Amino acid sequence: MVTTSLSYRAIGKTRLINLPVVNWNFMLILSALICFLLFVFYIFSINQITQGTYLIKNYNKEIINLSKENKTINVSFLKTGPLDQVHQKAKELGFEKTIQIKYVEISDNSLAKAE
């Protein structure tokens, strides 16, 4: 029995592969720190995405409002712009608005004939 126990002790102490000794407390703290940093990065990323989406939404609303305002300005300019200029130019040249039209009849024996 003495030889069996001695040989068992000798076999039990031999290692085939030398593995490094790992400090599990350090690994636990390191993994917890990495998880915390990844969580903070995740929250920061979600915040940035939400902020970008909010800005895009507001800019789209502003673009729609400016487009509507531009259309109304274009319509009002087309209604008043060129016609108003024509009326002003006509007044400057001394033209007046016609109220009544009188036709002049030309007899056959007049000098002015249309051919």
C-alpha cells in the first residue's frame, strides 16, 4: 500500500501543460469595468442618435414651412409684381383706362381707304 500511495502522489503532481495562474478577482473587476464602459458608450451612442433624429425632424419641418412660404410669396409676386409694374408704366406714359368706345365710320368717297 505504501508503494501505491507514493506512486499516486507522484502522478498527481505532474502536469502535462503549464497554465499561467489567473487572478480571478482581477479578471472579475476588469470585466465589470469593461461592461460598465460599454454601457456608458451605448447610452452615449443612443443619445447621439436620438439628438440627430430630432434635428433632422425639426429641419424637415422647417423646410416644409419655408417651402410653403416660398410658394405664397411666388404667387403673390406673380399676382402683383409684373401687373403692378405695367400699371405704373402706363400711368407714367399718360395712358388712361378706357371707359367708353366710340367708332368712327368712314364713307366710301373718303381719301383713306383700306386695301
